[in-house]
Amino acid sequence: MNAKKYDCLVVGAGLYGATFAREMKEAGKKVLVVDRRPNIGGNVYTEKVEGINVHKYGAHIFHTNNKTVWDFVNRFATFNRFTNSPVANYRGELYSLPFNMYTFNKMWGVVTPQEAEDKIREQKQAAGIEVPKNLEEQAISLVGTDIYEKLIKGYTEKQWGRPCTELPAFIIKRLPVRFTFDNNYFNALYQGIPVGGYTRMVANMLEGIEVKLGTDYLENKKEYDAIADTVVYTGPIDAYFGYRLGYLQYRSVRFETEVLDIPNFQGNVAVNYTDRETPWTRIIEHKWFEFGKDEDGNDLPKTVISREYSSEWRPGDEPYYPVNDSKNGDLYNEYKKLADSEPGVIFGGRLGEYRYYDMDEAIEEALNKSARCIATGC
Ligand SMILES: Cc1cc2nc3c(=O)[nH]c(=O)nc-3n(C[C@H](O)[C@H](O)[C@H](O)COP(=O)(O)OP(=O)(O)OC[C@H]3O[C@@H](n4cnc5c(N)ncnc54)[C@H](O)[C@@H]3O)c2cc1C
């Protein structure tokens, strides 16, 4: 007979944990979810301020080509038709992103795709780049010198805290460059924002499941381990092992959020400041995720903006983006070996696996892992 109170303890009420918990619950398992934060949702948490759903841990746009994931999230929220079309502000000049015919027209006055391609080729040849050796050369070979200088250089250097000549080329290998008038940032079949915010969507995912917030699993690990057969751990993998092999590094972001007594600050969700001098990388105006209206369709009189500053991560800061270099990769692999020999614990999500997951990928992984767990008894 099973003496433990829960079949499954899920550590972390982010998208990975909430998906896993939902699937276990629907398979008839007894599930407890704990999160050390005072709220559910993990990094997709949205908080209502002046009637606006504020993306507290950074702008989140749901996009996927995976029909299974799309059907899954649509069980818990209605998605609007939001399309991400950021604007670049270079010293007061505005450009359309991602790079597309509108960008090329504004930059050079070109009208046809052929003219745009010719211009880029011309600038690439003038720069004499054969095989790009760093990010600067890679960028120039993709979009030419003008776009690199005005729209990539300053932004990227602020983001990474290093000159582009010292950054590896692969970081922007997949820069979206379009010779069409399409400024939809994501090439996804399905995209949108959950109406009413992500927090409500995650609350629906967790409906009927016991959740304890403000509860750090690692502080009372022994007691929690004693009450569940399986632990699904979505916190940082190095923290789980008491950082015994060292700290995994992250890039961090600092947000400065302000309520403004005006209805419209910048007319778009995202404006990137691509010059080197402006200290923030971009400004998010949260109301435009939901078209500036409340759920009854009324215009919202105020607005909320967040300035984003890229910053070096220090132990104790909020971890955002894993650093994809060999030093951190090797360290993660050592932690992974420890994780693989930890009985009854599944490590998942962006922190548990130390990798960048888009939301749909985190959900997909959790659906796959939970299905395996249900089928094999974990
Ligand atoms: C700035 C930024 C913008 C992004 N924008 C997009 C986007 O536009 N589109 C997109 O698809 N994806 C985006 N993402 C990715 C998205 O945030 C992730 O896919 C998603 O958050 C992964 O969910 P998760 O459950 O793995 O992690 P998290 O959301 O981080 O959840 C982990 C949870 O575990 C909890 N936890 C950790 N340790 C403990 C502990 N010891 N005890 C208890 N609880 C603990 C944490 O408090 C947290 O709530 C973005 C990411 C960042 C950083």
C-alpha cells in the first residue's frame, strides 16, 4: 500500500510545473504543487495594474507550430489575435522589426525586394567579409552595414555587455530577415495572448490541485521528499545540489515599471532602443498586448510601461537566460549526471534543465515527460 500522501510533488508553479501537475491530476494522481514565490505562473506571471495585465517578468507572447500544445493551452484560456511587431527607435528614427521591406525602404528608400538584396550584397562586399568571424561580421553579412550600425550594434552590446566584435557569430545566425512586407515577428502558425492574462490561464490549469505558495522546497526538502513518491523539480539544478560543483551563470534583466497618467505612451507593445547611449534596451507598454482595452471592450485611461535593462547576473539575482558557452555547458553536464542518479526526481523546465525554452517548448516537454511518467509509473 502507498504510505505517502501524494503521488507527485511538483516544485514550481510555472508553465512546466502547472502542465505536469494538470496531466498527473487528470490521470487520477494525488498532486501537490509548491512554489517559493507568492504567486503562481513562474515567469509568465501577469499582475493587474490599473486594469492592465502587466507581464512582471518580461513580455511574453505565446507562439507555436505545435497543434497539440495549442489545443492544450486553449483549454485554459481564450487567446486574442496579438501579433508581435516591434519598432526600433534609433535616435528618434523609427524602423519596422523584424527586418523586412518596410525597414529597408525606410533605411535606403528601396522599393523592391531585388533592390534591397542588391543593397545588402553591395554593403557586404564593401566590408570584404567572406566567412564571418564574430557577431559584427555575421550581422553585416546578413543585413549590411547600415542596419548593423543603426539597429543591431548598440542594442546587442547593451544586451550582452560586450562589443559585438567579441561576441560569437552564432548568436545571430537566425536573424529574421524578410524581403516581404511582413513584420510579424514570429513565424508561427498559432500565436496570441491569453485574454485576462497568463496568471488566470495558469490558475485554470491548476484548478482542483493543491498549491502552496511562499514555500521553498529546498528549505524543507527532507519533509517534502517524505510525502511524495515522485518529485518534479523545476527550480535551478545547481541550487538543488547546493551549488556543490559551482554556480551556473545567467544573463539577467532588470525592469523599471511605471504607471503613467496618459492613455498612450508609445502606441506599441515593444519599442527597442537600438543606440548605445540610451541605457535601457527596450520599453514595453503592457496595455497593447490586449489592444488597450479591458475585457468589456472599454478603453483604459492610464498606461503601464516597463523599461528593460540587461544586466550581469550575480548569485541571488533572478536567473533569466542561460549562458550558452562551453564552460556553463560542461558544468551543466556534470550536474545532469548527478540529476540522473537522483532517485524519484524528475528535473524539468528552463531552470531544471538549464536551457532556454519558449513557453510552447516547456509545455511540450512537460506533456511528454508526464505521459511517460503516467505510462511507466514514473
Ligand atoms: C525575459 C523573458 C521573456 C520571455 N518571453 C517569451 C515569449 O515571448 N514567448 C515564449 O514562448 N517564451 C518566452 N520566454 C520563455 C518563458 O518564460 C519560459 O518558457 C517559461 O517561463 C518556462 O517555464 P518554467 O516552468 O520552466 O520556468 P519558470 O516559469 O521559471 O518556473 C519555475 C518556478 O519554480 C519556482 N521555484 C524555483 N525554485 C524553487 C524552490 N526551491 N522551491 C519552490 N519553488 C521553486 C520558481 O519560483 C518559479 O515559479 C521568455 C523568457 C524570458 C526570461
